Amino acid sequence: MTRQIVLDTETTGLDPLTGDRVLEVACVEIVNLMPTGQVFHRLIDPQRDIPPESTRVHGFTASMLAGKPLFADIAADLLAFLGDSPIIAHNAPFDFGFLDAEFQRCSRPALDRARMVDSLEIAKKRFPGLPNNLDALCRRFGIDNSMRTSHNAVLDTQLLAQVYLELMGGRQPGLTLTTTLVRPAPALAGGAAAGPVQRTPRPILPTEAEIEAHAAFVKTLKDPLWLRPPFAPPEAMPGGEGTA
């Protein structure tokens, strides 16, 4: 089982080194590239003003966030949700930089950069020279982002989870699984055509013996893809202790 976290933050500005703060953080858990429904979301009092240009991006004002928990109050819960899983973010160095600054303020260690998965860099390699922001990728992959009228960390993580699935080749446009298989059917007596053939999905699940046989085979390969992140579970990665 491969657990990953899709993460997004909203902030008061662009640079934590000049005093900008995190005001919203959201995470979505995915296992084997599919969302599990487990979500972490917190609004945070940044303890400072929010410039109008930032409010235009995400819609938050200082008065809206006054009285919300401080980052120090939610840090432990956030770290518990992240666990030791790889963290996917679009332009990940931005989010990691802000979170590192916030963790430093409350005397907690920075996130291990080995855990960082930058979906923007993945998109740039796949679509060089094309726009690769979240909206552009949603349009390219046919993902409905009509509700994204402003930056919202929860919605952005949900959209990014779908985009990341596409970037990793998890779904192809027009390919869906249904309970009805439509194919040409032989004509019935009198020349009438038969209707769609009904099929009941039968998921193929490997047995324990098959899983063990596959693991033994992978060990015979030189630098196999299955042992590289994000495909490998933490216990299968070099050192056996995960990426944290």
C-alpha cells in the first residue's frame, strides 16, 4: 500500500522570510493514487494583516481569521496526519518553505525534503513549453474545476489529487469502467439487433503467494521502478525506514 498526501497552503503573501504567514492548510490522503476520503483542513489566524492583493487571490481577510487557532495550535495534528508519507504539492518548494518557517516558529523540525513531490515539475517534464498551472492541467485532463473561482486549499488539494493521478498515468481520457459492455451483437431472429451485453465487474485481487512471488521477482531486477517513490511503500525503500 502506497500512502501519499496531497497538500496545499494559502498565505498572506509570497515570502515567509519577510514575515508572510500560513493562513490555511489542507491535505488529502491518497492510497495507491486514489483518494481515500481522509482530509485535514484548518483555517489559521496569521497574527498579521493580509494585503488586499492576497485577499483577491484566496478571499480571506484578517477579520475573517481573527480568533482562529494559531499555527502552533494545529502543528501536532498536521504532523500526525502527514505521518512519514511523501507529500505532493503544486510548486512544492513554496508550500514547504512556508511550513518550515511555521514549524521553526513553534520549535519543530522542518519537513524532510526527501518527502517532497512537486507535481508542477512533473507536469513541466510531461508538457514542456505549455501552461502547467492547476487550472491549465484541469482543462487539459478534462477535470471539472468550475467551482474554483478563487484559491481554496481544500478544493485545490482535491483537484490536484485528480491531476496527479492523470500525471502518473492512472486514467486515460475516455477510458472508464462500467457494468455494461457495449459491442456489436449478433442479430436476433427476424433481423432485430441484440441489446448491450451486461457484465458484472470482477476485480482481480492477487493472492498472498502471488504478491510474494512478485516481490521476489522484483528483487532480481536492477533498480526496478516498483522500488522507487512514489510507487514503493516506505518499508520497500532503501534503508527500510521510509523517507522521513
